Amino acid sequence: MRKPTTEEILAINGSVPVEMAARYLGQSKDFIYCAMQKQVLPIGTAYLREKEWCYDIRPQALVEYNEHGGVMQHKEFERFVRAMIANAVEMAILAEN
């Protein structure tokens, strides 16, 4: 399916469907689910209702996140954290020897 336009996202009255948000960001639905549940994706709210996750994705927040390099910032941060962990592990191994 094609990526929705910014205009299509902003025309939504209410919550953006997860699948549409994923296509708009160029990510998987699982990325959206996981990141929203962990409250690290500032595009709306994920909450539990009777043991089922619900997602309220705000059109304006989604567009602003995308236009300000949101996913790329997450990837850069992930690379940074992974490098720091690898460095810490390496230092711990060296300290043991």
C-alpha cells in the first residue's frame, strides 16, 4: 500500500489507524505498538482497557514527529545506546582480565 500524504493524515478527525501511521512513518505496525506502549513515541497515547491495548494517534502529533526527523532520531539514539552498552561490556571484560 502507498504512504499516506501529510494532508491525508491531517484530514483525519480523531485517531489515525496504527497501520496508516506505520505506513506514514515507513515503519512496521509492531514498531508503533511497541514504541507507544513504552511511551517513547510521542504521537499519541497507548493504554490498556480490559487487558487489550488501545492506541490513540493524534494526526498533528504524527505529522510533527515525522517532519522533525522522529524515526531517524530514534535510530540514532538506538545506535548510541548500543555503542555505549558494547563499550561497557568491553570494559567489564577487560577489568576481569
